[in-house]
Amino acid sequence: MSSERKVIQEATRRVLLKDFLVHESARAGFGGLDIQRTPMGTRVTLICERPGILIGRRGELIKQLTQDIASRFALDNPQIEVQEERQPSLNAQLMAEKLAATLERGWHFRRAGHSTVRRIMEAGARGCQVILSGKLTGERHRTERFKAGTIKYCGDAVRLHMDKGFYQARLKPGVIGVNVWIMAPTAKLPDEIHVRGPSERPAAPAEPPATEAVAGVPAEAAVPEGTAT
């Protein structure tokens, strides 16, 4: 098999595995996924809001999930690690799922969008954006955006500081796509420059000690050894 086919096959497997885990961990609050190849096998790290629901009593559910992944996706010795999300309001995937659930409960899309943006900004985010796409009010497809703070769309700032999440809200008129972008509170952008004040500047180096007097001759008049006079 060529290297190109291997890359495509691996990428397809990762996408299918993510869709499977999103469905299986919906009750636990899926917040992200990380897949790494190790010498011992494949390590799958799941970020959840309520990890106890996914692990189950005495780890029965997580063992069954590991067996399903190994048989369905042909992973080499999969090892699942579950981590708890300490700040769910700053996790884009979790907020997208919560917003989709709010829309399915019958909230108006404007009220739900503004409420989500307000909750994210109150949690300390530097910026956020919510994009709703679908049949929001009628038979025609439309897109609505709700944003606050600072948002970056390109460059290294997006790769380093922007967290993105996507989920679908299934309503009677049709499916509504929910996109949530969050800029981390600790993000430092390249155009932000801090000028040090006088109190923040490092102390000047100490001056070298003065030359000692030699045999009663003043220090200014002392001539180094080997210097012609």
C-alpha cells in the first residue's frame, strides 16, 4: 500500500472513531479526543464533563468500550484514558453540545446564542463566536453569528489559541449545525507588546572597583607593569 493511501486510511479511521466516541459518550459530555501511537499500542484520551458515567461501576463500561474500539476499528492494543474537564464553559465542543441540546428543548435560536456567548465570556474567555446554520425560522437556509471579544480567523493564532467545536441539533424542520469558537483566556497575540516601566527594568551592572595605589603613588598616577613611560 502506498504512503498516500495509508495517510488517507488513517485519517478516515480517526474521523470514524471520533464520531463513534461522540455518540457513545453523549451522556457523559464529550469534550475532546486525542489519539497517540505508543510503543505499547494506541492511547486514546477522552475529555468528558462527567467521566464517572463513561467509566461505569468498577470500570465495566470503559472495558466494554475498549473492546468495541479494538474490534470495530482494528486498533493495536487500545488504551482509553478518561480525563475530567475542569472548565466546561471554556471547552468549545462541550458548549456546542449544550447549545444544540438547548435548541432541541425549544429555545429560540437568538436567545440560546446570546446566552451561550454570555456564559463563555463570563468564564474568562478572551473572545468567542457562535455560528448557527440551517432552517432557523423558515424553509430557507440561513446563518446567524453571535460573537464577543477577540476572534482570529487565520495564522498561528488560530492554531495555538482558538478552540473549535461542532455539533448538530436535530429539530423537526431539519438539522441545525452549531459551531463554537473560543479564544483561551491565556492567549497572547503577536501584536501585543508590553513596554517595561522604569521599575521593571533590570538593575545596571556594578562599576568595577578603582585601581589601588602602589607604593604611595596615587591611583590615577599608577602605571601598569610593562608599560613604557
